Amino acid sequence: MHALVSQSRRSGAFTLIELMIVVVIVAILALVAIPLYQGNVIAAKMSEGIAGCGTIRTAFRTYAASHAGNYPVLTAQNGSQLSVLGIGATDLAGKYFAVTNYAVTSDATTYTITATLPNYTPTQTYIINQAGVESGTYTTGN
């Protein structure tokens, strides 16, 4: 009779050790999943900045085609001189990036475009030049 009583109590509940094992498994899954999720969030946000850099690159190429292959001389570090390229402040406005998050420098033969993700630590930057060479803390891997 004693064996029947202990089995009937056991069948409806979990032991403390079983619950602790489940908690440990969930914690391990969270430790793996959270960094992957954060990386994907950064990639999604940076894709907007990369697209903005592509817009600026296209504007540079269009300008050069109309000006004997020369780029305009831009020294502003906040993208405020982009109107020379036909880019307005609203052309680069997005959910995560504004025109002030782009830094553009150029001379007659070279240019460098930098997009910096605002309000994020550590700083995430994407840099591309006239030759298509990427650098910064975030690159697309091309």
C-alpha cells in the first residue's frame, strides 16, 4: 500500500531538481539567443545607413559624370554640404539615420562617406570610399 500512495503523489508534480534543470536549460538558450538577436538588430539598423551611403555614392557618380569626372570638394563632417550633390536633408532621413549621421569628405578625385549609428554604444560606423572599399566597425562583408 505504501508504494501506491507515493506513486500517486509523484505523478502530479515536478521535483525541485527537475524545475532547476529546466531553468538552467532556458538560461543557456537565452545566453545564446540574446547576443544573436542584438547583432541582428544592429545589422537591421545599419542597413539604413548603408542604403544612405549608396544614395550619396550615386549622387557623387552622377555629379562626376556631369563635371568631367571630378567630384565636388566637400569638407563638412555632418553632411550639410550634400545639396551640391542634389541631396536634401529629407532624402537621407530615416527611422535611425538623419543627414547629420553622415560624414562626407571629398576632393576632385576621391571621396569618403561615413555613416554612424546614433545613440548606440559601442559606436557602429560604416565607411566607404570612391573605390568601394569598406571599413569602420561595421562592414557588409563584400
